[in-house]
Amino acid sequence: MGTQNTFPKRKKRERKTFPTFPTETIVQLNETYLMKVSILLRKFAKSNNKPKVYFRVRDGKKDLKSATNMYIYEEYWDSKTLGYKRTTPPEKVPLSIQKAFNNKIKTIVAKIYDSYTDDLDNIGLSKLIDEIEKSFSTEAQQEVTIPV
């Protein structure tokens, strides 16, 4: 006669219920926080070790992505502060360039939040980012051409 293995009976799990909120609170939360801006680094060519900075805007089912003309080495990127790490050696990247890059990122993110509408598409997002980049490049040129 073979031995039969008897397994212990499975305990029934208690079903956890999620807390319910008044509908007014949910609607208010949805009205105030609909979209999110995030920044991605993308590397396309193996020969170029500097990834390009992309902006991504998500709003419900809408997902917009736009490339910039900004590049940063991955080892110097800080995903928490969205810019250069504080430990980036100034010999490799001068502090003035680090600050300008970080300010440009913050300005673009703030401008996207300020001017976002439901009608915005990938082309509109690209135009918005290009305008900001051009304003930064003209400011940099003005600083260089000012006589001391």
C-alpha cells in the first residue's frame, strides 16, 4: 500500500477593502493633478556616449515626447534633482555650464506646466521647448558680447 501525502487545508484569506472617499475629494484631486512632466535620457548611436535629453508629458491617456538639443553624460546625471550631480568635477564640466544646464531644465519644466493645455500635441511641445532653448542661447550670446 502506498503512502498518501496529506496536505494541510489552505486558510481562507480575509479580503481587504479599500477605504472609500467622498466623491468630492476624488474629483478635486483629479482636477488639481492631471499631468506629469518627466525627463528621459536616450542614447542612439554607440559612438556618441552623450545621451540626448527628452521631455515626456503624460496626461491620462495622452503621452507626449519631445527631444531637445541638450546632452549630458549619464555618470553626471542626477535623476532626483534633474540636472548635473553636485559631485560633478568642475574640471570636466565647468560650474557655469552646470548651473546654466540645470536652470534651463527647470525653466522648461516650469514653462510646460504653465502653458499646458489639452490641445497640446508633440509638435506644440517641441515648439515650446525650442523657444525656451533659443531664449537661453540668445541670453548666453548677449553675455558674451557685452563689453567689460
